[in-house]
Amino acid sequence: MTQLNNHNVGKLGSPIATPQYDRSAVTPGIVHIGVGGFHRAHQAMYLDALMNRGEALDWGIVGVGVMSGDKRMEQALAAQDHLYTLVVKHPDGRFEPRVIGSMVDYLFAPEATEAVIEQMADPAIRIVSLTVTEGGYNFHPVTGEFDLDNPQIRDDLTHPTQPSSSFGLVVEALVRRRERGIAPFTVMSCDNIQGNGEVAKRMFSAYAQASDTELGAWLAEEVAFPNAMVDRITPVTSAADISELSQRFDIEDAWPVVCEPFTQWVLEDHFPLGRPALEKVGVQLVDDVEPYELMKLRLLNASHQALTYFGYLAGYRYAHEVCQDPLFVDFLLGYMREEGSPTLAPVPGVDLEAYRLTLIERFANPQIKDTLARLCAESSDRIPKWLVPVIRQQLADGGEIKRSAAVVASWARYAEGIDEQGEPIEIVDRLKASLMQIAANNRTQPTAFVENREVFGDLADQPRFLEAYLAALASLHERSARATLEDLVSSKGIQ
């Protein structure tokens, strides 16, 4: 067994691809907050590919963890000189392992607050990037306003030089750069939020404004926040993934990453202090990201929600199982063709029908083993951003909404915490307690779940939506998830 580290990386044999550059020559240019599987399968992978071309050696990544659970990532990466293995799993069973070397350091902010701030304040850092999940931007799901009542935010505003949130860390670093006459770095969001750069700008500006009015105005005016669309299915690394890597390739890696072959990154080209030449490794640099991000959010991400609750209730536990079932495929394609796609403007260079079919193929990849539990998690952050906008636009345009309404109903049924076999469901959501309390009364108060204005706004006031939602919820209770889908894909609709 070969322990993954700088000393041993050269000993790894075929078919393991390894860094073809001198890692000792790589210097930091990017600080990345939120180092999870997706970042390591995506942004860090693109940088590694560029470094393998002999370029971007001054764009090394310093990872930052801000959550208590990130301590384990710090320990795993430090023991491996910040190397890790990325395993691309092809549908035909072929595994493609590759050691990624673009990360040069990792700082655990709760134990190294000052080091994190000073790292970002270093003039060599020209980009601070983020994968902090949809919920990490601290805005209300309906109003979109920054939550100043968050206890962590209140504490950071009271103690600005000893912050614990990503907002406090980034803004304090920008303050120090400003005081030292150093131009501000670019803040690059890589999260699945429509207009992620614009959202980041509003949230960080709101935090800075709450600290100092003039600082907030300066940050909004001087700091660049490019929009981006990112895409690669990257399931949570399992113990089986770690074991499989060691058995197949004789590598001891404490925290590898597995992913699908497909990857996409569409990025607004707005970087005042420069950027790596990412276009050389397949990144699409564009003036307007919105058509691409809406395509992804409303087709891929919303389709994940469309398959996950119905699939779990029907007894499936993995996305590929669901998408190898013709009934679910009919339902998903119906949603994408009849409800999601009509809300999209033309997407330059993209054949939408080919994209829709590719999504089904990607979801059905049996090697990825993406769990429905992962896709069901944090629904209160996902449904309002990915699916509710489709419903609202289709209602406004007089379009079809029966499948979208049924997805919301399937979430409400899932939130009851018991599946169709009577087994408990572990709900993972920041609003878990309130959602489950409401869902417990779905049978006696069937409109209550969508009357939750914190999540849905005034959607329950829309008669056409409410009628479709109630029909689907009743069918889920009285019959089953599968029977409900059979009606939805038929020409007659729910009976």
C-alpha cells in the first residue's frame, strides 16, 4: 500500500495520472473557502490541468475550513501534503484515477483566524472563491435579504477582527488590504445559486454595510463578483470509495473524491487582478452566464428534486436506480420538456433536447452511486431557488405546472419522516423541526406545508398551483408514489 504524499507520488504506477509539474514551485494565488468534494472535483481539478500544461503555477489554492466539521479535512489533507485522488467513474465500470496537486495548504479558521485573514490580505492572493452551499449565503429564502439576526453574524459584527463566518473573514481581509493600499481580490462564487456572483455581492456588501456604511459602499463598488455556472455530479465520499481505491490501485488516501465524467464551468470574465487561463482547459469564459445557469438550475438541479422524494418514497435509495426506471424517466423528461425548458431563453451553443437526454444518462450512471438522501438534504434551501421560480413563471405564462406541483407535494410527504414501508426517514434540513411539525398535519391540514411563507412566499395563494398540489398530495397519501407518477405521465393526469 502506497501512502499518498509528495515523497511517494512519483512511485504510483499506471494508470494513475499524477502532477506533471514541480509542486514546490507552486505558490498561492487563490484562497478557497469550503473545501468539499465538489471543489476538489471541479475548480481544483481545472487548476491542476492547467498546471500540467506548465502554466498557472502562481495560482495555487489555499483551502479554508470555517465549519467545525472541517477539522477532519484539514487533518486528512495535511497528512498527504494536500494531495488527493480524484476518481472519475465511467458508466461502463472503468475507473480513471488522477492525483490532484493544485492545493498547497489548508487552514482551519476556528483555530487559525488570524492566519486565514492574513493569507487573504496577502497581495499574492487575487481570487477568493467559495463553495459554501446554497445555505451559506445567509439570506432569507423568500425576501432574499441578508439575515442580520443570525447570532454568528451579530458576533462577527461585534468583534470584526476575530470573525468566525466567511463574511467576517473575507470583509476583514478586504479592510486590511484597503488600509495597506492593496487592491481588493475578486470574490468568485462556485455555488448553485442563480446569479451567484450577484448574490454574493449583495450579501457581502450587506455585511460590510452593517459594519460601516462607507465600507459597504466601497466594497460594492470596488470588489468584483463574477457569476458562474458549475456542474459535476460529485457524491459524498464513502468508506467503500476509500477501500475500492486502495484495492484497485494500491493507494492509501484518507479522503479521495469520486465523480462522473461530465464537467462544465461557465464563468463571467471579470477579474480585475487577473485570472488563470482557464479557457485552455475547457472553461467557458462568457459575458453573460445567466442562460447557462438557468438551464442547469431548472433542468439538472430541479430534476434532482423531481426524482429524489418520489424515488425515496417508492423504495429506491440511489439516483441511478430511479433513472433506470422507465416510469421515472418519462416523468423527468416530461418535467424538463413541458415545465422547466419553457422558462428558459435560448442558450448559446446548446441543444436543449440533447442536454435533457444527457442529464438522464448522467443520473443513470450506476458507478456514481449518488444517494437520494444527499439529494433530499437541505430542501428548504433548494426547492425555493430551483423549482419555485419555474412554477411562478409557468403560472404567469399560463404554462403547465402539474409535475412541479407534484414535486412540492412529494417533498411535503417526505418531510413527514416515514416512508411507504413505514420506515423512518432521517430528515436533514436547517428547518427540520418546523417542516416536520407542519408535515405531521398534512392529512388534516393539507394546505399548511405550502402556506409556510418563509419557504414558499405567496405560492399557496395561487389557485392553479394549490389545486395541482393538493391532488398530488392526496394521491401520495391514498395510493403511492408510483401510482401518482403513473397518473402524472398519463394524458389524463391525477385521478
